[in-house]
Amino acid sequence: MLAGRPWDHMVDDPATPEEEAHHFEAHDDQHLWFRDNPSGNLEPFNPRVTCVHHRG
């Protein structure tokens, strides 16, 4: 836990599309946003961040 938020456990999922990272060791991680994230500074995603290459 960091500031009351549990760490995310990341495990390789071979069912994900090829352009995503594969063959990594299982690990725990925690995101930290230095700029304002309306979801919270420790949340994995920031709705204000966009990517012109995202298809979804």
C-alpha cells in the first residue's frame, strides 16, 4: 500500500494484442502523477491524457 492505495499486480497476458509489451516478469507497480490527475495522483490512468495513436 502507498498512501492507502494498494499496488497493482501486473502479469503478462498473452491474449493481449501484439503491440503491447509481452514476456515480462510478474511485478507490482504504482503510478504517480506529478501533474493534476482528477482521478487521483496514485491512479493508473489520467482521463486528461490522450494519445493520437489510440484506437478504441
